Amino acid sequence: MRISIGFARIAIVKSIAYTVPTILPLDAILDPLMAADDALARLDERAKSSPLRDGWISRLLYREACASRLAAGELVHLEDLVLLDGGALATTMTPDLSSAWQVLGVWRRAYRSNAADLLNSERPGEDITTTLAPVDPPDYFYDPGWNEAARMAEWRRVLNETKRLPPLLAAAIAWDAWLTLEPDQRGAWRAPLIAALVLKARAKTRHVLLPLDTGRRFARYRRHANHDLAMRLCGFLEWARSAADQSIKDLDTLTVAAEMLRGKVAGRRRNSRLPALVDLLLSRPLVSVPMAAKALKCSNQAVEAMLPQLGSIPRELTGRGRYRAWGIV
């Protein structure tokens, strides 16, 4: 590739190739592979059977969008993202927050779409999102000699080779190849989504998109290009297991809270908005009064009157007098 620095151009030679090993380092990866495979099986079974799946998935995607931006070095507060998405943001929009909102939209549409079709698109995910970069970027944003077409062709060759591998290893290789080949100069954030799509397309996680960057937050491994393949694969498997474990923990919390909240609304009048407020709380990491009022089509005063009726289960998260928000933690 070539990198422009001021008026000087430094040439860096990088081979556009990725080798999928015919013999994988099973001694190193077998234990983490089995642990991750078991965790993903439990995750998908819980997603299949849970009546709270839609709200739970919604909560996972909010967190994954923030985790995706954190992996790119951008700190986006979960509260701001939820309020922006709910049309109740009271602060100024920032570029990082805007990027997180776009990533959230990409993951939502990916969850609703056919995973195999998305992987077969010209640029994975491109048909379900607008690019995060300018249409005609200048040289100082993009290297005009990057040769994205060749890199994408090589990545697709690798993706095709992974069909002979088990789903979890196929996802790991597809993820690693995307980050190694960089077919999209500013598209490293797509790698976890691609891995999740591979797992869904291969029927390993039929009912959920694995939030890999969320797993990264709770794992010790940090990927580096100088790590050998075995270490990178083990790191991916650690992230996958961590993502599954954290997702199941969130569902457990949500299940207990839902049972308690349903008891609060039992016997209410048919036209009561309280059950709808409960559903909103179960589908968002946090809820503000203006957001709830907009979603329920009622006044702020009505929401403020309903919240105390739910007891201490929805906790006040902000600790401030204005722009307060409540959530299930």
C-alpha cells in the first residue's frame, strides 16, 4: 500500500494474499474451540426459546454498536446512543455518536436479513448501509493505490475455502482474513459483523448475531497483526465465548426483571400504558421520560407518574436532576 504524509509518499509493499492452512494447530485451539462452541450452542438455544428475544436482541445491538466504536478508538456513551435513537437526545451530535448510530442501523438490518445473501453481496454489508466515508474521498483519506478489487477477490477466495471448516473456525478465518487483507480501507469495523453473518449463515447461531466486539470488551486478548495464526484464532474464540456468556447473563437478568415487572402490571385496565412502558424498558438498555413519552404517545407527566408504580426494578441510572434515565441492570 501507499501512505501519503504531507507531500511525501512512502511506498510500503504488502502482498495481497492470505493462506488458509490445510492443517490447523489443533493442539493450541482445541480447548478454546470446544469452550466457544458449547457457549454458542447454549446462546442460540436460549435465543430460540426465550419470549424476550426481540427486546434482548435490541439491547445487545445497542451495546455492540458502542463496543464497535470503542474497538476503533471512539468512546460513545450507551446513554447517548439510546437517546439519539429514541429521538430524545438533549446534547450535541458528535461524529463518533453518528458513526455508532450508523453501525447500529447496519447490525439491525443484518439481523433481519438473510446472512448468506449479505455475505454474497459485492461488499459484505454494503447493501444494508450507507458507507461511513465520502463518496469521492481525497488521497489523504484513502490510498488510491490500495487495489480494493484485488483484496476483495482474495478475501472471497478465502471465504469460499472456509466452507470445508466447521462454522466457528470458518467465522474465525473470515474475520482474520478481513482484518489482514483490509479489502475496505476504513472497514475494519465490518469484521465482527462478517463473523456473525458466517455463524448465522452456517446455522451455528440461527436466532442471534454474535456481538463479538462486546465479547472483546470482557476478554483479555487484544489482536495484533504480528501474532501468529494460532494466537489470533484463540483470541477470536475467547471473544466468541465471552460474547456468548455476557449475552446469556443479560438475558438472565432480563428474564428475572420481566417476571417481576409483569406482576406489577397484572390486572391493570385494558387501556393502561403501563404494560407498554414495561415492554419499552425490556427492549432498551435505558429509557428517559421524553423517549418513553414519544414511544407511548403520552405526556411526560404521564410517564413520570407511571415509573414509580414499577417499584425499584427500573433503576435511575444518571443520578442527576435533569435528563434522567431509567434502566434494568
